[in-house]
Amino acid sequence: MAEEHVVKQKERRGVVVSDKMDKTIVVEVTTVKPHPRYQKVVRRTTRFKAHDERNEARVGDVVLIRECRPLSKEKRWRLIEILERPE
């Protein structure tokens, strides 16, 4: 019997830092983890380009993005929902 290979897509929570492109947002995801040798807590930021079909996300929004198939040269994530809006 063949086993089904189910891949769970990665999800990330981050802040929108740019919405200037059409149907694309740039999301900055910050991870905090201890350095492998020195154990000092190190903060790393990674920027992802995500597809925003309805152009609804704005700079400063906290959003949830999910990994997907490649949509363009650099876009491999989709906007799932806007979690928080700045005041």
C-alpha cells in the first residue's frame, strides 16, 4: 500500500514593511534564538515577498503568510490574514 506524502506548509507571522508593488507585500519576520556557542539571544530578521491578491495589507500591519508554489522570481508566500492593524 502506497503511503501518502503530506507536506505541511510553513506559516510565518510578520510585519508589512512595504506595499508599493501591485499585489505584492514585503513582510519582515523576526526570529529570536540563542547563539549556538555563546548562548546570547540573537535577533534575526528575514524579508519575504508575499502575494496579496486584493491589495488589502498596509505598512505596519501584522500578517500571517503561508508558503506556496513559486508565483514569480522571488514570491513564494501568500497572505493568509491580517492579524493586527496599527492605530
